[in-house]
Amino acid sequence: MSFLSEALWVLLLGSLLGLELIGKVPPTLHTPLMSGANAISGITMLAALTLIIKAGDNIPLLAMGAVALGFALFNVIGGFLVTDRMLAMFSRKSARRKDTNS
């Protein structure tokens, strides 16, 4: 079995396991798990950059690295935006008015 087919099997099985596990998480635990997912996405970004650097002229590996980097960046940036919005919900109203006016 080639490396690419093994990687696709790991992706498929990991996706199914993640779907099953995340579906059973209560809403109160969503935020701490999202923070952990953002940390894991940071590690995924480093792994994708390493893959892109080491791929050389191998186009499928370059494409896989680029896709992984794109998804990880999307998750990290989205996580920071959601976290910032959630923290703004807990701030005082006077502090929120100052932030929106500037």
C-alpha cells in the first residue's frame, strides 16, 4: 500500500471518529475544546509548512501541504475571531462602546 493511500485511510478514519466524538459534546464544553482545536491547528500549520518545504518537486505532496495549510489557517483565524467575539460579550458595556467607536 502506498503512502498516499495510507494517508487517505487515516484521514477518512480520523474524520469519522471526529464526527462521532464531536457530535456527543455538550454545548458547555464546546469553547474549551475549540481552544484545543486551535492549538492543534497551529501544529498542523507547522507540519504543512514542513511538508511543503520537504516535498521538493513532488506535486501531490505540495498540493496536500497547501490544502492542509489553508484549512489550518482558516481554523486558527476563525477561532481567534470567535474567541474575540465571545470575550467581548463578557466585557463591560462602556468598554464595548469605546472599542466600537475607535
